[in-house]
Amino acid sequence: MSQIQKSQAELLYEAQQRKARQFRTNVAISWAALLGFLIFLFNGPIQIDSEFMKRSAPFIAGGIGQTFYISVLSIGLAICLALLAALGRLSTFPPFYALSTFYVSLIRGTPLYLQIFFFFLALPQLGIVLPGLFAGVLALGLNYGAYMSETFRAGISSVNKGQRESAMALGMTPQQTMQRIVLPQALRFAIPPMGNDFISMTKDSALVSATGFVHEIMWRATRVGRAEFNNLEALIIAATFYWIITLILTFFQNRLETRLAKGDR
Amino acid sequence: MMPIIQISNLDKYFGRLQVLKKISVEVAPREVVCIIGRSGSGKSTLLRCINFLEEPSFGTIEVDGIKVEAGEKGKGHRQLVHDIRLKTGMVFQEFNLFPHMSVIENVIEGPVTVKGMNRAKAIELAEENLDSVGLLFKKDEYPNRLSGGQKQRVAIARALSMEPKVMLFDEPTSALDPELIGEVLNVMKKVAKEGMTMLVVTHEMGFAREVADRVLVMADGEIIEDAKPSMLFTQPKDPRTKALIDRYRTGER
């Protein structure tokens, strides 16, 4: 006659699931509404030159490659520097320790914007002229390296003391212990924050445009925007590109994090 | 017979606190020596001084003919410490398996990285040792999938794969659930039977009584009694030993 009665636990669980589903749906609807409102604003109350946008979007998009290129090179440099600085910070050899803390202190004590100008504008005064891209990568890499060294140091310190001891008891040298036992475990802790740093880097790379030598997204946007006095439109296009890049990178970052969380800890 | 471990006049300070006071002790080859004592008596520190996980402040340590003076520095000293570590295997209270390596990788790590042993040969040796602790079937698992008792048995196999002359056990069952202690003690008994020289810091009085050739009792950084278990557990000389044994007997730790 009637179906088999569901147990109390099942009913409660289903209610919980329903609630969570409802929340997610409502959030999605609200997002869509906010986005729709933005689009509406630029199509009605705020006058924008859509003909200009169509015309200059491909030109600005041409900078995406450069933005990526700078970010990848800079993050590579930053990881190498961060690793060295973190090892220096944990070193018992005074000059190495001093060099590391000096570097981190100097870079963290001055603005990134200033550092970028230093490499473009101040160095030529000393007769050192770096190619535009190279100077930008150097500035961003040095800056992010200093901040990331803290992430690495925390990762290395978070590896249990017992791990080092059992490696030493097996007869491993300090170098072998670091390479084979400590660093692989430390990197695992450091990978999610490194992903965040890379995402920030793609946006901070826009600062490099200020020097006018690297033709990435921001440089192109300000150039066409100023030329035709369509700054609003140009910046909207650039913002859209940055946002989409960030969304894509965040998606992969989340997947990486879930995979690491699932892995054998 | 020549002792395989010879500790003479060993002092150890932590800051201003003296935790080992003029310790002198010898261990013969194939001997199983248990070290008991209340926490803070210096028993773990003594064990960790033997392979220089703790640097002794004064005194000498000799293991299988390799003699190291405390407090020396430099390359020669480091080489001697390395040589001593090759002669000693250690098992820790917290297992300390490498979590990023599978069981078999844990066990071959020492032979391959430290001794430069050929990988195939190291795997053969590791499988032999894993088999003898009864965990060959877990060789491809990662440590986080093992129980505490299984982890400790892998840790024993890992130490044995370096083919040490002496095994040091630092409270090997203290971090285990009571029902898992037996499997680890059984493996240790097996290792003892095969003729390994063993130093065991432990709270397991049953194990000390049954397996040990000698029991050292430590208190306040000194060895207050050194006797065969049959003597020690029936006729303790020092009142502190008697108090210690009585505490275990009433089940209080």
C-alpha cells in the first residue's frame, strides 16, 4: 500500500541537502542579477562607445600573452629566490642568514611600484640599461620572492622535528635530509599559497605598464583609451580580461587544492 | 668479550640543567638491555646521545670500535658521528615514517641514499625485512593508511635495512593503543632472538622481565641500578627502584 518508511536520519539528511542546494541556487541567482545590473548600467544610464569597444578589444587582447609571459617568468624567478631566502633564513651560517634577512627586509620595506621604476628608470642613470621585459620580470620576481620566502620558511618549519631526526638516525647528511625528506613535505604546504601568489602576480604585472616598455593588457588599454579619450571603455575591457583570467586560474587552483587535500598526508 | 657499546663519563646539560651525570655503561654484543625510570630521569637522553641526536656535553661514546669524544667539532668529528649512525638503528616513540613515501620507499631510503646501494638490491633487502615484521603485503601503502602498530613495525624494518650492529628503541610502544602494543613487542622479541644487540627505553615491565638480559634503572640523570631482571624485579637494592616497580605493579604509570 504505502512505500517503505524512510528512517529519521535519512529525512534529516535530505532536509540538510535541500537547504544547502537552495543556498547555492540563491547565491547563483544573486550573482547573475549583479552581473545583469552591471551590463544594464553600461547599456542604458551610462553612455559607452560600443563601436570603440568592438574595435579596440582585439588590440587589448593582444596583451594577454605578454601578461602571462611576464607572470610565468616572474613567478619562476620568485620561487628560486624564495627558496634560497628561506634556506638562508634557517641557516646557521651568519653571512647567509644576514643576506637573506637583508633582502627580505629591503624588498618588503619599499613599494613594488618604486622597485619597478628603479629597474626601468634609476638603473639607466648608472649606465645599466635592461631590456623592458627583463627589468619588469626582475622587479616582480625580486618582490614576490621576498614575500614567498615566508611561505617557504613556514612550510619548512611545519615539517615535524621527528622527520629530521629519523633521517639523521639513518645517517643522512643535512643536505640529503633537506632534499629528500624536508623539502618534499614543505612544498606540499607551500603549493596552495604559491597558487594564490601566481594569481596576484598576473594582476600586479599591470604595474609594469607604467614604464611603457612592456605591451601587456594594461599598457594597451591605457594607450588606446588615451588616444581616443575612451578611457572608460578601455578600462572595462582590460578589467574583463583580468577578471576572466583570475576566474580561470582560481578554478585550477581550487582543483589542485582538493587534489592535495585528498592525497596521502 | 669486548663490549659493542662503551659509554664513559657521559655528561649532558640542557642549558644549566644537568640531565646526565657521569654515566658509564657497557653493553656486550647480542645483549638486550632495557632502561627504565620515571619520566625526566634522563633515559631517553642517554639513548639519543649514543647516535648523537643529542650532542653529549662531556665524555666518550664508543660503538663497535668507533670512538667519539663529546664536544669536538669539525669534519673529522662529523665523519665519526656519521659512522656511528651507520652502526646504530633507531626506532622512535612517534614512528617518524616519511609520509610522502610508500612503505617500501621508506625502507629502501636509507640503503639507497646513504649507502648508495643499488635499488633492486635494496628492494630485495627491504622486502625481506618487511616480511619478517609481517607487513610485506602493505609495501605499496602510504604510512597514513597504517595503524600505529603497523607503522612502528615498518619503522623497525626501516632501521633493520641499514643492517646496524645495535638497535636503539626509544619508548617504542608508548604512543600505541593498548591493543596494538603486543604486535610491536613480538617483533622486537623476534629481533632479539636473531641476536641483535638492543637498547630499549621502555615502560613495558613484562617485556623487560621476559626479554632483557639486563635492566638499567635511571633516576635524576644517574644509573641507580644495573641488574639481571630476575634479581631486579624480586630484590631491588635501591628504594627508588622498589618504588618504581611497585608503581607499575599497581598499574599506575
